[in-house]
Amino acid sequence: MQISFSSELAHAMAVMLLELHSELEEFAYQHDQAADSAEQLAANLLGSSVQA
């Protein structure tokens, strides 16, 4: 009984870690996209203020 519970617990933890890893990868991707957008916006704003 103990081995079965331990095995199930280890499996459940492995699944949770894989899900967490996936969520962190998605967060990092969205963060990079937002940073790229912010950089582009800043460049556009600076460019338009220099032209004005």
C-alpha cells in the first residue's frame, strides 16, 4: 500500500511540475511579446517627438 501511494504521489507531482513548467513558458513568451511591443511603442514615440 505504501509503495502504491508513494508512486501515485510522485506521478501527481511530476504532472504538476510539467504543468507549472508549461505555464512558466507561456508567461515568459507573453512577457517577451509585451516587452517587444513596449520597445516598439517607445521607439515610435521618440521618433515622432524628434520629428515634431
